[in-house]
Amino acid sequence: MFSGLGPLTVEDVVDEGERIWVRARTPEGPAACPGCGAETTRVHGYHLRTVADVPVDGRRVVVRVRVRRLVCPTRGCRHTFREQVPGVLERYQRRTARLTRQVKAVVKELAGRAGARLLAILAVGLSRHTALRALLRIPLPTGRVPRVIGVDDFALRRRHRYATVVIDAETHERIDVLPDRTVGTLEAWLRAHPGVEVVCRDGSATYAEAIRRALPEAVHVADRWHLWHNLCEAALSEVKAPSSCWATALDAPLYDGPRVRTTLERWHQVHDLIDKGVGTACSNAHAVSNWP
């Protein structure tokens, strides 16, 4: 049950119903000074640390540990230091190392509010602010640059500002987000991350130029979505091209209905007002006011 507290000496366990208290102490062996590395067993005093541990049977577990403050035997070194228990108790933390690992795993998937709600169900009391701090303490992965990447743009503010996303085309994981979609930005990123052999991209000439400059030997691949999108656009253009000829041959508009007739009437009203010298804004307002 308390296998994660193996390096400590458990002296007592008290069951209080909704909470389990564990009283423990550090072993009596020598401890190394964090400054000079010299080992010592000379005790200067004791301190109590109260930390939370992983729940048991849906109940919170609180561990109260007696930690020694030792005296360093080396002259000129720090006089006293508090011993640490690596793998069990981390410095300045109020949770055991194994509980911290579980908390980080939850907040990595759910972040603040949702992570705090799930941890409460698991009998781990944590606020959303603490959950976010735990999330921010997780180091970012420094993975390798993949062999095959995908490059595409997306809108931060449509028609005004765009950025570039770079993903691993094999695992579909996001690698980086570039602040714009210019040739120089993508070229600089590719030069700073050597090892890319295949680039999957859209038909953008900007991306093509950046890849040719930075990776002249790389293989360019068109992604499936843009292939289908361009094919559909080409097919639609081919179908719509002769529509005016069909309307002339039939001596009737190709599309007919109440909406088409209303739109045509409004168009004539607007252009009649323009021919009379009325401004565009006023003519549009007049047409809208006559909207049925």
C-alpha cells in the first residue's frame, strides 16, 4: 500500500475515515552535504514535513515525515542542511513525487478546471490555479526532427494575419508554429532543423520557394486534402463554364425561383437609382427598404 514510501521508515498509520495519516521518519544513515558532498550523521535538529500522497481506496493520504537537519563536517562549508529523500520528497513540495507525477499526467491532458474536477473525484484536492502551475512546470519535449513533415497555413485573423503550422506527417503531432507564412520564416526554420527529407505541402508557391532554398534535395509531396479540394474546384469550374450557353439555348434563366426574381428586382432598383445620380449607399438603403 505504501510501497512508494520505501526509503522512509513508517512508524504509524492512523485511519480517520475520510483521511489516512502516515507517520514516518528518514533513515538514520549518513547523508551527503549538498555543498561539498561530505557525508555526516551529526544531527543539529529535526523538522516535520507534511505532504500528500496518492489516495488509498478513495481516501486522502497525508504523510507526516520527521526530517533531520544535519551539520556539515567540512570547514568553510555551509554549517547545517536539511536532508532530502530523492524520488519520494522533492524540495519545497507538499506532495510526494509519485502523486506529483499523477497530477502532471492529468493536467497535461485536461489543464486547469477540468483537471481539478477529475482530481477531486480521485480524492486529490487541487485548485485550478495549482493545476495550471503544475502544468507549466512540465518541461517541453525536445524531440527529434522527423523525416517527413507537413506544412500548411492557418488564419489568426482571416484576411489579415496568417501563421504556419509544422507537423510530423507520420505521427500527426504538432512540431512548431511559425508567426507568419513568408518565405524567409519557413526557410530559416528548415535550416535550423536539418534532417527533413520529405515535405508535404499545398500548392503555395511561397512554401515551394522556401523548401527549394533550404532543402534542395527534399521531395515535395502534395497532401491529400488539397488534391481533393483542387480537383473539386476544377470539376466545378468545368461544369459551370457552359452554364451561360445553356441559358441562351433554353431562352430562359438557368436558375429560377422567388429568391432569384427578388434579387433581380433589387438589382434593377439599385441601378435605376444610380442612373439617377443617387449615391451607392443611399441606393442600397432604398433597395433594402423596399425589400418584401
